[in-house]
Amino acid sequence: MHALSPTRLGHGVRTTEDPALLEEIVARGIAFEVCPTSNVHLGVYETPAEVPLRTLVDAGATVALGADDPLLFFSRLTDQYEVARQVHGFSDGELADLARSSITASLASPSDKAVWLREVDAWLGEAPH
């Protein structure tokens, strides 16, 4: 972290086991790329419920959900949002926040980010509450 000054951290879910490290990563604004399905397939956790998605979000982390390798794990990005909703109890607003975090942490152009953020806001305005 100190030598490379990353802006994103691939996976990083085990940082929840070291609160001081997690706090430092959050304070530095480093985004986590979290892929719940691959964490289970790779044996990092036994079940989707064990993936510390809620812990990361509650710690103030910027979380970008990802599907990792959809062809290998047979899981798409929408499946990760379903895990967040069904397993971790994320509301529509929290799902929208995850989407916003994914967009803002991306390396996309500012103009693309602006379009996608508006689309998230539009979805949230249309989503049943």
C-alpha cells in the first residue's frame, strides 16, 4: 500500500480480519473489488453468507462488485447483486450505492461515469421500495 499507492484492491475481503488494516485502506480511499461468487468457488469462504460484504460496506469501504471470471464460475455481475440483496439483506438504496461505488472506482472516462450514475439514479427512482 505504501510503496505502490493503489487506487483499487482486487478482492481484499480478508482485510476484515485486521481492523487496523481495513481502517487504513478505507482512509486511503482504496476501492475493494469484491466478487462473492468467486470467493466461494475458490474456497476463501464456504458460503456466500460468509463473504464479508456487509462488514466492508459498514466500515465505509468503497466496494466495486465484480463477477471475476463469469465463464469459469458461471456467475454474472447481476448474480453478485442478487447475493448482496438475498444473502446480505441489501436494500435497493444500498444496491444503488454499490453500483455508484463500482462506477466511481472504475477507470472509465468522467463522461461515461456521469451517464452511468444517472442511470443508477433512474433505476432507483423506478425500483419498488
